[in-house]
Amino acid sequence: MKTALVTGSTRGIGLVVARDLARDHHVVVHGRSEEAVRAIAASLPSATAWVADLGAASFEAPALDSLDVVVHAAGVIGGAEVERTTLDDWRRVFEVNVFAVAELTRQLLPALRAAEGTVVTINSGSGLTAGPGGSTYAASKFALRALTDSLREEERPNGVRVSSVHPGRVDTDMQHELVEREGGEYDAALYLEPQSVADAVRLVVDLPHGATVESLSLRPTRRR
């Protein structure tokens, strides 16, 4: 059975992706809460738990001889005008959204190369266009896109595929928090279902190995 590691897989997009991949993969379930991680791992057909704080100064990836898929779904939001954003705010967002992705991928590269695996970064529409009030988050997602693009070219000779998935706003707990903070009215019909993002990841992963989805953008059909 192939193996997939999904970060942030105890909630939101990561959880739905983990459940979808569990149909034909052994899944390494990641999160910060040991209780939550073990509960999700126990609910899947074949899974192991990996508890780690990706925002910490250092962490150690699980020991894997071979890894077919890694999906970087863990992330944090951050949004305010530049004049109201502190250096600590910038560091917190970049630590998880960029630095942790780079470091975890670096640690997993031997296992990914052994399997000629696939790296998927869950980016955002904010990684393609930026507007007012979301400079921190958008900057981190632009940086993640650059990281993903560079990694793709570096790993082509090793047979490792690298893909960037850019969903618009998704109906998750994080989105509820964001809309509440913005003072808006929540209408789930205007947001992507998490399963739609999981389906996009599945498309990337299941594509025959001779082809790579380099970048995939998806948006809700309805908009305000």
C-alpha cells in the first residue's frame, strides 16, 4: 500500500484530504493535539499518528523509508493592514505557512525520492492575487508558491512531482473565524466544499506519473 502524509489533518481541508487518500493509502495523520491525531488515525483503515508543532523552532519528521505523497495542508491565517501588523505576526504566519513546509519537505526528500513521490502544497487564491488587509497571509502564500515552483524544478531529475493547489475560500472552521473577524455574514453556498479541494488533490495524485499538474486553481461557482 502506498503511503501519504497529510499535515494539519485533524480539521478542515487536511482532514478531508486525509480521509479521501485513506481509501487507498496508509496515511500519516499530523496535528498538534495528540488526542485529536490519535482519534483521526484510529478512524482510518490504515494510519499512524505524528504529533508535532510545525510552528516550533524545530521538529523531526517521522522516519519513513519511502513516501508516495505529502500534502502540506497545515496553515494559519493572518490579516491586517501593514501598519497594524507586528514583526511577531509576520514571523508566526511565515513560520507555519512557509518555513515549516520547506523544512518538512527537506527532511522527507529521501523518502519521496525513493518512491518518486508527489508533493502537494495547499496554497490559496491569495497566493495568486493580493488585496488590502491581508498582506501577511498573502505574502506567505506568494512565498509558498515561489518555494513550490523552485522545488518542482529542483526535483524533476529525481522523478518527484511537485504541485500547487490554489483553492478560493473554503467552508471550514478557519473560514468561519475569518468571516467573523471581518464582520461579514456567512453564506456557505458562496464557499468551496472541502471535498472539492480533496478531489483536486486526488486529481493531482492519481495523474499518471509521466505528467505533473504544476498549478491548479479552483473557485466557488457562485460569488457575491
